[in-house]
Amino acid sequence: MASIQPLVGTIGIASLIFAAGYSVLALVAVLVWRIRRTEKTRARLPPVTVLKPLCGAEPGLYENLRSFCQQDYPEYQIVFGVRDPGDPALRVVERLVSEFPSVPIDVVIDPQQHGTNRKISNLINMVARARHEVLAVADSDAFVGPDYLKAVTAPLLDERVGLVTCIYRGVPTQRVWSRLGAMYVNEWYMPSVLLAWLFGHEGYVSGQTMCLRRDTLRAIGGLRALANHLADDYRLGELVRTLGLRIVLSPYLLEAEHHEPSLGLLTRHELRWMRTICVLRPLSFRLIFLTFSLPLALLGIALTAAEPAFLTVAWALFKATVLARVALHLVHRSGGERPLLADFWLLPVRDLLICWVWCQSFFTSRFTWRGNEFDVGSDGIMRRLS
């Protein structure tokens, strides 16, 4: 038994090193990102069509869509699209059409289905109404400032750039489940994206913003090339890279409304996201637990407890992990509307919940999306089950 203790202690120290290292690097990546500045261009920006696929009147929809009607941009068009003529989102669109008569707004109502990905199917129906050669696809829950379009279209002036995307900050509604969901985005997912960016990775694409030229879209086979893919944004990035074009992560940070009415819906959403990551990165997905800093640090302390020789180093690493994790929680909340420490008590809940969802994702390939059940294979293709 005594001979096992040094091995167990070594595993514990290794766990703490990974936990502390990841926490500190993720914090550094977020801080480096925050000091970036959007480069202003004096060149004439091209006319752009904003494509906004809609489904239902989700919380904050009016404010979110309205922010796209207030762009400080020379020439742009907005196309809203729904599948159902009775969709309550249309009432919001009608209000915006009346409120902003000077903004060219088109509305597409078309139930035709193209493949299993309903968002892409909606976009296929909408894109024929786009008047301009630059297209910006943006989700319905995004809220932006008046400089958004300038920030995401400017990189396309470089012909070597094929696609521009953004990271985003989750803004929760009041329920505790929504706050936990926003913490998933702000304190785990986005920091991991920025850490990869810090080390030079340029493969990230977010469906919150996908801005590209129409000729690039034609060259990859159009939106139909994405019609059956769960991770349509990731697939778009793959296809753009096959053309030898770059993907640019814009320094613009948009906000996305995050609404989770219940724990069940929260875990189903996060299970779908985890399944997406599993499909995209099957090998590295197994190592994702190394990014769960607090649970990993707790495991490390537990394993080193039986080996007194490691305790001093172990506690130092544990404290570094906790401090970096708390700092990461506070950084994205600074300057926000909610009190800085309002969700501090949710930190351990959030980190343990993500572990549970990750473990669960190994035992199912099914997920629920907008009331429909799908299965996704290793090729990333969605197959509807109900």
C-alpha cells in the first residue's frame, strides 16, 4: 500500500498542474483579448445583406433585432426569415418595418425544408432575396452596437480572407438556469476558444456571426453543403479553408441572450453542444476534463492528501487554480449590469454540472433541438428521429 501512495500523489500533483496551468492560461487569453482594438479602415466598405433566421418570439427578440436596424454603415439590407406564417417573431419584424422605414427590410416566409438542419434550411430559402455580394449571417439572439457591421465586414477587404466570425458574451435572463447557461459560455467555452486563438489557431467559427462574400459561398457549394450538418458553422469554416482562404476572428464582442427555463432544458442544450464538440474533435474530446479546473483541482488535492511530501506544492497549485478561476468569473462580469458577486455561489455548481454533462455525452448520440429529436453520426450528419 505504501508503495502506491507516491504514485497516487504524483497523479494528484499532475492533476493540479493541469488545473492551475489551464486556469491561468485561460485567464491570460481572455485578458489579452480584452486589450485588442478594432482596426479602423478608411476604405469604402461594401454593401452587405444581413440574414436573420427566426423561430419564435424568444426573450429580448425586439431589442436584439432592433440593434441590427441601427447600424452606422453606408448601405445594408436585412432579410428576416421564418418557416411558419403564424410564427410570433413576425409581429416583432412588422414593428421594426414600421419603426425603421429607411432600412431595407425583406421578409421571407417559406416552409420548404432542405435537409435536417432547420436553421440552414431557413437560410437557403432567404438567400435568394439578398441584394448584396457580402452576406452576414447572425443569430436571432444577438445584440450588437452600431459599429458591428463595420467591424465584421472590414476584414473581407483582404481577398485572402474568406470568412469573418465573432466570439460572444452570454447575457442571461433572470432564472438561475439561464445564469448557469451563460456561465458555460462565458467561463468555459469562450475562454477555451480564446486560448486556442492565443496559440495561433484560426479554425473557430461561430454561428452568431458568419460574414463572407457571395462568391466564396458559391465556391463551397452554397448553403446546401451545410444542410444536414449539426455543426454548420464549423463545417462552413472547413470548406472555406479548403479554398485556401483565411478565417478571421473579429475583435468585436457581441452579446447573446441566454434563456434556460429549466434544468432539463439547460442540460439538453449543453448535451447537444457537447455532442457537437465530440463529433468535431473525437480524440481531444476525451481530454476535455483537463479544462474542468475546479473539479480537477479537487481531485488532485484528494489524491495528494495521503502523501505529506506533496502537500505544500499541492496547496500552492490548488490556490492558484481557485484564484485564476475566480478571476475568470469576475473579469467578464466587470462593467455588466448584474452585481459583480451575484452568481459567485454558482461557481462550484457550474463546474460540477459541466463534468456531469461531459460524462453523459459519451453514452448517447441523440439530442433534442427545438422539440425534435435527432441522432448525429461520426460524420456530423444529423438524422431526424421524431
